[in-house]
Amino acid sequence: MARRPARTRRTRAVTAEASPADPREAVLDAFLRLAAERDYGEISLADIAAEAGVSLAALRAGYNGKLAILAEFSRRTDTAVLDKGPAEGAEARDRLFEILMRRLDLLAPHRGALRRLMRSARRDLVLAAALHRIARRSQMWMLSAAGIHKGGLGGRILIEGAVVGYSEVLRTFLDDEDPGLARTMAALDRTLTRGERAVGWLDEICAFLPGIRERVRRARDRAAEA
């Protein structure tokens, strides 16, 4: 198994992309504060506007709704990870390990909000589906940052697998109070090991399927000629 790269520095929390006076930034911060205190369904748009100190008109000008705020939070986290540049490591799993740990470092200040959002998603299928879409988009970028890419069906399966694996690691991370995140890193290492095996299996299947399709085509041609 490839050696896990050393982590030489901690990644700072997600920083604003705009000035503190930007209403979108104030709204995002307000939503995260409220999400740490209340379940998702208990947070109204008026609550967010009041917490942010902006009008409902300003909130509407910046976001279409709560799901748009969640999507923006994820996008900014993605951008902060990517801004750190390419991950080091000769092996794909080492690079992905570093990329995902960067992401978790950035999310550390928002554990409270993430815990309640995940709990809310277990009871709210609309929220769960939206979070899944957001996670798929983020994992596409995380895989790209690690230099991992597959096209077609294999690529879609790979992204779905990354979402499932990351979700499992995230549950460990949310309860890991160790500043060094030892439990989280161990969980991520196990997940990547399983992922390596699954990708190997996926490669074999993808290599096998074209041969099956060709044999089916030939059988169909012979039947047409008979």
C-alpha cells in the first residue's frame, strides 16, 4: 500500500471571497450560525436576513433560497481547496488523501452546522437529494485536483463512489475532537483502500464490456444474414 503523505501544515478555515460588506458573505455566515443552532427546516429566509443584518430584498438578490446558500458554501470550500494548488504524491490515493484532508480542515469550524444538516437530511428527502447533488459536484472537483479522471459511465460511478466514501469519513470527522484528526485520517485511509479495490474492479468491468458488446453485435449480424 502506498505510504500516506505527511501533513506538514494545517489548512485555514474558508475565507471570504469578497469584502466583509458583501451581503452574500454576511448571509452565508448568518446561515451557518443558524444551522449550528437549529434544524434546517426551522430556519426561515426571514431568520437568515435578520441574522445577517440585511433586508429580504438583499437576500433575494444574492440567493434563490437556502439550498443556493448551501451550494455557495460548498463552492467556496471547493475553491479554497483548489487554491492551495495540486496535491503532492506519486500515487493517486496519496494525492486524494491530501485533497480531502484539506477539505476537512476547512470544514472544521463548521462542525456544528454540518452535524445538524446531516441530521436534518435524514428526515428531509428534498434536502438529502440536494446535498447529494452538491456533493457530486464537489467530489468531481476533488478527484480532478488529485489527477483522477474517468470519462463516461466509469467516471459517473467513480464520482458516486467518492461521494459515498467521503460521507462515511465525514461522519467520523464530525465526532473527532483530536486536533490531529487521527481517527479521521485512519477512516480516510481505510476508505481509500476500499476505493482502490473498487476502482480496480471497475477498470476490469469497463475493459470487459466492450468485448461483450462486440460479441453481441456479431451475433446479431450473423442472425440477420441467416
